[in-house]
Amino acid sequence: MSNREPAGADPAAIVWKPLVSAFTTPRTGHAIRQLADTVLPYLAVWVAIVFLAPISWWLCLPLCALNGALLVRAFIIFHDCGHGSFFHSKWANTFWGIVTGVLTFTPYTQWHSQHRTHHGSSGNLDRRGVGDFWTMTVREYNAASVWKRAAYRIARNPIVLLFVAPLVMFCFEQRIAKPKATRLEQFSVWYTNLMLGGIIVGMGFAMGFLAFIVMQLVVLAIAGAIGIWLFYLQHQFDGVYWQRAGRWSYTDAALVGSSYLKLPRVLQWFTGNIGFHHIHHLHARIPNYNLQACHESHPMFLQVRVMTFWGAIKAFGLKLWDEAEERLVCFREAKRLRQAPA
């Protein structure tokens, strides 16, 4: 799928497309300010870590936490660049997408190729598996082997999701080109790895290799946990939308299948407004700095369900999609359904 939403593929698009079109125009000044208040502080904090590391690693940990949060914001910029929404200029989007991709240990072209597939398949039960979390239906889980069910339980465990999976993804998975990657996607992996190698060598000589690796892993762990938490809640919650291809609706997948996570102002800043995920999925060319204004522009967008703190906690207990009841259920309910008489 391209960055353009499917014109005419969903009749409901006739209603919302004119409403969001005014918010798809990038604002260069705003984009530059976001780069300045994200990338510059991130680099400045690393300079402080370099000077503090020889004194005490404990003094560096609060700064690593700060940089982990800033890295989430940098990832949102990277994300917008790949959608072509951050700047007017394609060249500027590509350049800053590559830069922020290196900072976030993510190959620009390969990641966005998968992410565009996610936008065209989110909520579609027949197109799962690319750029999303592994989600099985109750029927699939009950018919699976013991080993597959065990693997699924491990993959959906909150500790694995938040603390193991991000480091595996950033440090290992994204260092390798996908089996069916195009030349450009492969190249994005190679040059990202090359630049990361240069950073590791340079920072290793500046502060010590062990110190840098430990600090960088802490930064990635914090950023990864926040990022995975956000992405999980955006498409895995009570009331989410999933349908088979014949009944799937792009508009419903955006407004019902993508959450509105209302966050305090400071967290909204660090997460680059991505809590307005329903607006982003409605039209990916809306830059993050326009998402809130678009959300508040029409009652149609204000009527979406708000993700509460309790809803966010409850979401991690929902594991399987029940096609009969059209809702996510926990493993206990799946077991009950498996044991129920036909």
C-alpha cells in the first residue's frame, strides 16, 4: 500500500476525506522545531553521559531514562518521514528519516515497507503478520499444537513484550535484511548497520566500550518498552475491530480498530501525539503535529472510545480474537470455549 489512503475503496471515506485534507499539509517551521527540541537534547544528553560515565554509572541512569523518552519522540519523527508527512520535501523526509532511523537503530526503507503494509491490513484477519503483533483467533489457538500454544503464550507475555522483544528487535532483528527484501530495503539495513558501527567505535573510544554498550542498552530498553507499550495499546484493546477481508472496512479499522490514548501533556509531547492513533490510521499523511487539531476539528472524531488507564492495564490480559463474539478474550475464556459442548 502506498502512503495515500484508498480513494473510493471505502464508501465512508467520502465523509471523512474532506474533513482531514486541511491537516495533511506539512509545516516546515514546526518540523524544524521538532527536530531541534528532540535531536539536539538527545545528543546533548549523550555528551553529558560521556563526561559522567567515568565518575559514576549511577549518575548516568537518570540521563539514560531521559534519552529513552526522547528516543520515542525521535522515532515518531522517523515514522512521519517515512509517510512523507513530516516535510514538504521528499529529500528532507528521506534525509531526516535516515538520520532518526540510525538514532533509533531502525533501517529506514525496510521498516517503512512493512509499516505501509500494516496500514493497509490493520484489523484484517486475513492479512495478519506484517508490522503487527502475533494475534491468533480462539479457533486457531484451540486447534494449534501444544508447542505453538506455548510459543504464543510466551510471545504475548507482558514481560517478554515490554522488556525482551524490544531489545531483540532493535539489536538483532533489524540488523538483518528480510528474506524477501528489495535491493533498497537491503541497502537501508547495510548503511544503517555501517553507521551504527561507526557510532559504537566512536563512542567506545570516547567513554569506554563497556560503558557505552551498557548505557545504550538502557536507553534502547526504556525507549523500546514505551514504544511497544504504545503500539500494543493502539491495536490490542477491549472493543477493537477485526474482520475477515470480505467485511473489512478501512474507516472502521481506523476509527474503531485504532485507539485514542489520552495522555498527560508531558507524555503526549514525548510520544509525539501518537495517542491520536485513530487519526493517524485514518490518513497517514497527517503529520504528528497536526493530529490533535484534526481530532478536535469534528464531532465524528471526538466520538471514538478513549483508552483509559484501566483499559490499558486490562488490554494486556486480552490474548485471542473470538470471531463468534467479535472481541478479544483472555486465555481462560478460550479454554472455556474449547471445553464447551458443541
